[in-house]
Amino acid sequence: MNFDAYARTAVDLVNAGLDDLAGLRALFAGDLDYMRDQVVEKDLATFRRAQRRLREVFELGTAGRDADTVRELNSLLEAYPVQPRISGHDASDWHMHVTSRGSSVSAEYLAGAVWGLAVWLCEFGSARFGICADERCGNVYLDTSSNNCRRFCSERCATRSHVAAHRARKRAAATPEPVPATETLTPA
């Protein structure tokens, strides 16, 4: 069972643009494309609520509030319970899924996302939950670096942030320092 893939669905959901049904459908790519045509307008509200709650998990985790992170994940596990099943097409392809086919799209997707994130927390700790350091971004990520030093959600954000900081330092160095006014003494 690939828990990382399930945990990444939580990241994808938090970072998704859920402004409309097209935004929600864009969330279902790759192995999840079979769900794309099953989502309907009423699913938006469920996914938006889960998106807010999962963002809170990342915020709590990055703030070092482990007990609160665990409490919120446990609450989400209750709201989106796991119903494991074995799936596959032949004897060489058996693998586990966390929800049964036939569940609603939201139940299937969210149970997997929450389960994956909970397993990730137990395996690596909430210090591996991240929020992009680029103030223009705000996307969440799972830190897979060897020394837990990742600060950005992507190379693009890291580069953009580093270039902006470099340009700011360059501007500051090019701006001449104001010359202090000398006091003139007036004879008494």
C-alpha cells in the first residue's frame, strides 16, 4: 500500500483551486481519473470543508503543535473512515485501497487523503508538514528532504523567492546611504 501517494492526495487537495466544478475535476488525475466524471456540484462543499481542515493540519504541524495536529487528524479519521479493500485485475496485481468502490467520490478520496496524512505523521512526524516560505504562494507540501530542511513547495517558488531576495539586496547596496547632517556651531 503506497501511503505516500495517499498523503500526496491530501497535499493536492489543500493546494487545489476549488472555485468551481472544473477546479474540483482537475484534482482527479492519474490513477484517480475514474473519479473525475463522478463528481458533481454538491461535492464542492464537502471538498472545500475538508480542504480547510487539512490546511489546518498543516498549519498546526508546522507550528510544532503536535497534540493539536493529532487531535485534528483523529477527528478527520472519524469523519472519513477507512474501509480497506483488496483490489487488482489478476493475481500478480493485488494491492490495497483504503475505501470500497461504490463509496461516494468524496468519501473515497477523503478517506485516502486523511489516512495517508495520518500514516505520514506517525512515520515522519508533523515537522515534515510544510507551508511554502514564498509569501506569494502558501501551498503546502510534505518535506521529503534527507535533513528536513525544505522551505518551499517547489523549485519554482524557491527560485522566485531567492531571486527577489537577491534583487532586494542589490537595490539596498546600490542606494547610497544618507550623509548625516553636520551640526554647525553658532557663536555664543
